[in-house]
Amino acid sequence: MTSFMLTDTTAGKISAQLTHLRHQMGAPAVGMVLTLVVVTDERDQYDAVRAATEAAREHPSRILVVINRETDEANRLDAELRIGESTPGEVVVLRLYGELTAHADSVVSPLLLPDTPVVAWWPGEAPTVPSEDPIGALAQRRLTDAKAVPDGIRTLASRAKGYAPGDTDLAWARLTPWRSLLAAAFDQPVGKIKKGVVEAAAGNASAPLLAAWLTERLGAPFKVADSNGPGLTSVRLSLAEGGELTVARSDARLATLIRPGQPDRHVALARRHTSELLAEELRRLDPDEIYAAALKRLAKTYKA
């Protein structure tokens, strides 16, 4: 791994140094498929960079990490360039000072890979309307994480009003295995669903999103109930003909699918790391209309 520090620098000097380092290592930029812009703070940057570099093993990327530092200092841009750090792409950690913190887009724009998609990710606090943020406006996809804020459910509900195609949240990606398993449960006829309940640890942002998706898809009311966790623990669907179809998970690794009149079935349903969630989201760069519908349904339920 090659690392190079630039203090009180410019975007032009950073770009020139990246070119020099690539030639030095014999690692051209050809093959990188996107630019991932990570907007974070100093406290969370280590975990964010690690997750981004792990995701980049599947999606070779130029990773631009934007960290806003002290606003009352003189304008300054410091950069740390890393090439070959367990990823086929590049990592550029940008620390902005002074008034430059309000113009991060002017620093990021010259460093975007030409003719490739741009994805923006806020691992912690994120703009209320990501698409109207200067960094978000540069991106085709905008990733937030409701789990990282104190009231993730309220945050998700509020984002419905400012939703723009390309927005998504890692709370939705956490539901992919649950949604796949529930969809597979309908491979055999189960009859009409009367109602349902999603059980999860209190405050889990994914739970009401899953309930909203199920309500939207099945046309039956689903509510959320608290459990001891961790995370999502069960989904119970009441059948109109009697009985329940249940997916229950108690150890964050395995789930049990319970259907009336059939033997219980054990399936893998492990909780996933942030890098896996991020890699999943980077696989699709088109708008997620199913997420949009679930988000709007969640907002209506939350207001009610």
C-alpha cells in the first residue's frame, strides 16, 4: 500500500499526485467503475473507510472521504492518498477547514472519475433532503443510514417528503434477506393475509419499513411491536383461513419458517456488516421504486 500526504493543497495537486502514484505502482485507473463519496466526521471515518474499501473489492472505486474540520480556522485542504490498501481502487481522505467546509462540492467535483457513476454515502448524520445537498447533487445514488441517528424512524418518515429517485437508506438494505425469505414463503399458496405484525428491538428503523412494504404488497395492515432483539426478530402473518405464517429469528443467525400444516424449516438469516450492505447498494444504480413506495407508506403510517 502506498500512502502520500498533502497539506494545504488543491484538488488539482491531488489529481496530479494520484496520477503519479498510479504510474509509480503500475496501477492505472482503468477498471474503476464508480466514485464513492463518503461524507463523515473524524470520529466515524475509520469504520466508514474500512466498510467502503471492503465494498470496493466487489466494486473497484475511487473513494473520496470528506471530513469537515474546524470552521473557524483559515481555509485549508489536507489530503491523504492511499493506493493498494486492500482494494483495487483508490482512497482519498479530504480534510476541509474554514469556509471550505461549506463548499465541499467544489473540492470533490474535480476528483470524480470521468464518465462513471457517482454514489454519495452519509454513514452518520445526513441532510434532510440528500438530493438538495451540494454533494448529493453530484450523485446518481444517495445512501443514508437511519440506524446511525437517535430517532431513525422519524428521520426515515421525514425523508419521504423530500425523496428523489436515487435515494435509499441502509435500513432498507438490511431487509433484503427478510424480504427474500418472506417472498419465498409464498412460493406455495398460503391464502389471503388478514393482518400481520413485525417484531423488533425498540426503535429499530428497519421494522416499520418492513411493515410498510408488507402492507403495500399484501394489502393487509401490518403493525410493529417491540421485542428483546437483537434487530428484527419475527414477522407474523395472520391467515384469513386461520393460523399464522411466521418467520422467527432469535440468535441473529438462523430463522425458523413456520407454516400451518407443514414441518418447521430452518434457514440462514444472519445480520450483515455495513460493508455487505454497501456492496449490495452499489450493485444497482437505478432508482429503487419499491423502496420509494415503502417509504411513502411508512410516512403515512407514522403521521397516523
